[in-house]
Amino acid sequence: MKRLANDQVVALSVGDATVDCRVAALAGGEAALEALMPDEAKLLPAASAGASLVFSHEGRLVMLRGAMYRANGEHDLRFAEKTIASARALVAEQRRKAARLPITLPATLRPLDVDGEPIGEERQLITRDISIGGFAVATGVIGLAVGVRVWFELILTNGAMIGGTARVVRSASEMAGLSFEQIAPADRVRLAGFLASQQTSRAATRPAGAAAAVAASSR
């Protein structure tokens, strides 16, 4: 919690719901949060022990696991971090952050020249997977050359848009992988919150047998 600051933009996630918030106050190991869009606070439950808070700190993303509840009304959101975590849990957390999730999203791409100016036409593509570090798109027969910089815009399943610039790092079999270069801090937090909610949702719906197999393979 020491890495948080008043007025910082964060993403609070519980299950499939992710709400962009502002840190209103920090006290007693808790963060008081205000939803940037007040009506979105209704998407969150009254309380949950399975919440996550995502934000940027010194150019890096931080994801905290903990509990959230409403203190003095519908819009008075509070978050408290879990203070004890095993080494195995910390390692698993890092793996989840780096994991690419097979999610289909609308993606708009446009090539950039050496000065960062748009050239050519926009292409409407579909993502094959996405992670906090980049995404892959199905290009069809007209591929994207490795090294090309593009402007991009992605529409998340909750309707939010994120955009910035990325560079093609691999291209083969009618698919291209891109690595994020420049993306606004708020958009990066929004993406991280979205990925966290997707991971939580997928874990919750995974069959018990599959979950046990994954747990066994990680030992």
C-alpha cells in the first residue's frame, strides 16, 4: 500500500467487474476509493474477499490482492491488501501477470513512419490473445513485417477502449505478435484490471479436475 498515493488512478476488480477509481485517502492500511464514473460503482458487490487493485508505480504495474467493501454508502469504496502470501503464491502471481489470455477483441491498426506519423490505411483486425505486454492479431494473407511500428486501438469486452503504439515482434502463419511501446498509464491500468478480471473469471469456471491437474503440474 506504500506505493499508492492520493489522487492516483487505479483499477479495482472483483470477478468480471472492473471499475476505474481515484485514491481519495490512505489510512490504517486501507485505501478509500472513488469511482471515476460514479454509476460504475454499482457493478461491484457490497463486499468481497477476492478483490484486486492494479496501478502504475515508477513505470511498472503493481497488482495487489485483498478485500473490498463499502464503508459509508454506495460510493465509498475501501480496499485492504492481503498482508501474508507464500512464496509459491507470489511466483504464481508473476506467472499470471505475464500470461497471454486467448481473448478475441476488435483491433484497429495503422502503420507509422519513422517520425511516428500515420501512413497507409487503417486495418480492422481481431486479436488472438492479449497480455499486459502486448497482443497477437490474425492478419490474413496480408501480414505485418517484423519491426513495423503501428498505432493501435483495442475495444475490451466491457466496452472500454485502450490505445497507443506497438511494434511487430513476430509474424508468421497469417498472425502477428505486437509488443506495446507507448500506452497511457490509465489505459495500462485499465488493461491490467481487465486481464485480472478475466483470469479470475476463468479460474472460477474451470472444472475441478482441470484445476487439480494445473495445481499438480505446478508442483
